[in-house]
Amino acid sequence: MDRVLIASASAKSGAALAQLLDTFDRPEAVATALSGAEARRMLLESEYGLVIVNAPLPDEFGHELASLAAQETTAGVLLLAKAEVADQVAEKAEPDGVLVVSKPLNRALVFQALRLLSATRRRLTGLRSENQRLQRKIEDIRLVDRAKCILIECCGMAEPEAHAYIEKQAMDRRLSKRAVAQSILEGGV
């Protein structure tokens, strides 16, 4: 398991949650925050695979922190709330991807929630890396298209000739089409 951030009003309950996590799957590291502000600061400073918010916190209830963590990070976020308010909190936090579990905790239910969060996080991480790969590919296409435009304007080539020129340069110089396009854009036709 990745690094874990536990936001809890008391060090004792934070330690109990850390011990529960230890029996589930040994986390790489467990950090504990005693307030929402401290947890926000820690989220900015480091990357976490799992964020557990044990509501209420001394400076806020905790659903805002949980929603922020779910929106701004790829961490799985678990919000623990008293049974009386769990449904109301779930209405606010679940649309952001926060999993809400009511207290008192049922060990089997917590483990099931942790497995669900872990699987969801792996899927989200895969989608994010695929998105980055596709963004890079789009950027490459745009660079090559701009380089083709320069070749068409400056050298009087037709679009297929410009395309073939970039491909041939990439093969001959053993560079990517992106690198050749950047060279053309920098004036190295």
C-alpha cells in the first residue's frame, strides 16, 4: 500500500486507524494530521495513495477536506462519520468520489472499503497515465503540423512533401518526428 494520510481530531484515534491499516496491508508510511488545516498542508507537501478523514475534526467537519483530497489528488479518500449523519455527509461528499463509512466501524466493512478504494485508485492512475500519453501525442501532432506549415510557406512544398520530408529527416537523423519538427520550428530547416 502507498503512503497514507489520516486526519483525526485525536492522536489516539489516529493511531487506532493506523493499527487497523497495518492489519489490512502494510502501508509505506502513515502520516497523521490533527486538524483539517494540517491535513491540507500535508496534502500540498506530499503525495498519498489513501486519505482517511475521521470526522469531525477540530477546525471543520471533514467533508470539505475529503472532497478537496478527492478532487485534487489521485488518492482514494475514506470519510468516517457517525451513523446519525453519515447519509447526509455522503450526499455532500460522494459526488466528489469520497467513500463514506459510518461509525462505529465494522472491521470487515472497512477492509472492503479499503479494497474498493485501492482498486479505484489503480484504475484512476491508469486512466491518468493514458490521458497524459494521449495529450503528449496530440502535442506531437500539433508540432509536426506547425513544422509542415513552415515548410509549405518557406520552401514551397506541398503538404504531402512536407510530411515526407519530416519523416525522412526523422529516419535519417534517428530522431523522433517531434524532435525534427522542433528543429524546423527553431529555424533549422
